[in-house]
Amino acid sequence: MEHTSLNILNLQPKLRDEFFAEVKLPEEFTIREYSTFASFLKGIKEPEAEKSNLLLFLPKRRLDSSKARRIRLSRLDEPIYIVTGECSEKDYLTYLSLGVTAILQPPFKKSDIHVILNGRSGNGIPFPRSVDVTREGQVRLDFLMPSKLSRILGVNRLVSFLATEFGFPPEDCKVNFPLVMDEALSNAILHGNEGREERKVHVRIYISARRFVAQVEDEGKGFDPNGARDPKEAENLLKSSGRGIYLIRELMDKVTYMNNGRILEMEKLNPFAGD
């Protein structure tokens, strides 16, 4: 096996010990272990940091999407593995949308560790881009989806693929667009439609070489987006919810709510498109 580096964020020591209980890492592995998110992020962002697999041991509370985004942006193309004792469906789908390679939960098997050691990932696009089509063309999608969180991942993969084809920056294709779609669709399903599967979410997407526009419409009662709390305020810092609207506004160029808050429209210009 060739020399490999492994960066570990250890926020759950007991889970880490359980995971490695039966397997000793090969000597050719360079292991760097961190006990806080801040030190882990600093370590993997160092200019001299070598290519590595990233392994995160998380407690029951999730790693919020903004932190997961910062990790993925630091290492856009390297495998990320999350080991956790508990993971909700919503958190699971968010992690996958941000390009996490695998999410592992006990009871562990030796094969789980070998997956991490090998850094396996199968996200490659099986055919080349058509430069002329993406430069001159555009894609418009209009569809209804049921109020099921499990459907979000498919939408995000489609958006990520199309944005890549039309030449948007990797950080938008792999991280920002999947994240804002995840937040928008989750809010529409859980809050707008109150999780009622008979209600639909109407999704409209426009992508060209110049811009990305997405509309997400629910069938709920609506809400006042100006009344959303600011997650940066002291009383909200430790709350795990309420960050979706803030993140969407931070990551997109233009955000508009219509129809009493039932329709969210997000727009991002492609910085690679030029004038």
C-alpha cells in the first residue's frame, strides 16, 4: 500500500476506540489527530498539508452544515468519512449532498476501516462535457416532488452534475449549490408542508453558462422571512436550527421570497463566465 495520510477529527473518543478496536493502522499511514473543529480545520488548510483521507468522529449532535461546508471547501476532492453513533435522516442526506464519501455507524466491521484506508469513491462523470452545448445552451427543469427528505439527494446530485457541466466553480458545484438546495427543500418539506407527504414541493431550475436560478415552492401557510432569527446573535449561537435562511443568503447572489414566503428564488452568477 502506498503512503497515505489520515487526518482525524476526534470529537467522540469512545467511538474512535471502538472503531479501531480490532484493526491496527498500517505503519505507512501518517496520522494527524485533532480534538477540536478549529484545530482540525487549521491543520487541513495548511499550505504544506499533504493529500489525505479525512475521518470525523462525531457525537450524537450533528456537525452543522456550515462547518461541514468549510471542511469540504478545504478539501474539495478528497474522501471524507463520518463515524457517528446517531444520525438522523436529515443529517444523513445533508452530509451526502456535501460530498461525504460514507457515513458509518456501529456495530463496526473490519470492512468499514478498509474502505477508509483505500479512500474509495465513485463519483466520476462517465462521459466528457460538450463545451459547445454548455456555452451556447441552457437547461430548464420543472417538476413536482413529494414531501420526503429522501428525495432531496437525487435533486442535489442532478443540480451538482448540471452546474459542473456548465462550468461553474467546483466550490459551487460540489458544495454551495447542494447545500442551499438541501436547506431550501428541507425547509419546504419540514416547515412549509409540515412533513405531510401528500403535499408537493414544486421545483424549478434554470442553468446556463452565465447563471444558476432555482425556485422552491411549498403548499404551506407561508411565513415572514424577515422574522427569521440571526444565528450570529449570542442567544442563537448554540441552536442547531434556524441557519438555513442565513446560509442561503450568504452563499447566493440574490434571494427573493414570494407568495407570502411559499416561493423561494435563489440566483448565482457564474464568475467564470466573464462579461
